[in-house]
Amino acid sequence: EIKVIEGKRLPKADLFGSSDPFVTIEWDGAKVHKTKVVMNTLDPTWTGEKVVVQVPCEIRKGEDPPHLTVQVWDYDRVGASDLLGEAVVEWSTLIKPKRARNELKLKSAGGADDGKGKKDAGMLAVQIRCMGDNGD
């Protein structure tokens, strides 16, 4: 179970120095969740935004492990939304048997380079809880 909690220090994307952020979650390339838009903030908070994904306990030799991609977008009334930043959560993090708050460092293309062509785009806090077969 992945629960979206809050964002901090998100990039400014709107004319008046703010953003209208929302989060999308992709599991192994397929979109599985989209949060509500939080208007006019660089430090949004979400309540009750969670999704459950089935994560395999083992990976077969030669297979690429699945991953979770979390993207933060700025909602635009007109035209396409703008990607503010993203983070990838690796399979090994998802299978840890506990409830944990993870502060994901968001990266975006352009701007101050981190050596990989990406720049800091704030932080997104998510809670990851590994549940057994019976949902606990």
C-alpha cells in the first residue's frame, strides 16, 4: 500500500509563484493512481490518497525487477499539465515488511545539474506498507 502524504519545496510553475500540484503513481509503467489537485501551494498535503499494488516477493533470474514511479505535476486549466518532478521507488524498498515513511527526493529535467542532467525538484513524502496475503 502506498499512501501519498505531502510535498515540500516543489518548483514554482504558475505565473504568481505557486503551483497546483497533483501526484500520479505508476506501477511498472502503468498508471494506477492520481491524487486530487491541491491549489496554489508549493507544500501540498493530501489526505486519504492511497493505492494498493501487488508486489512479487521474488524476482526470477534474468528478469528486471518492477518499480514504482511517482510523479508530481502542476495542473493547468488550459493545455497539458507540467511535470514538476519524479522519483523511482525500487522493488527492494517495496518488499520491506514494515510501515515506513519515505521522503522521496524529486528530480526534474533542466536547471541546476546533479551530474545526471536532473535538478532538485523538492520532496514528496509517501508511506509504504507491505501487507501479507490476508491484507495485514
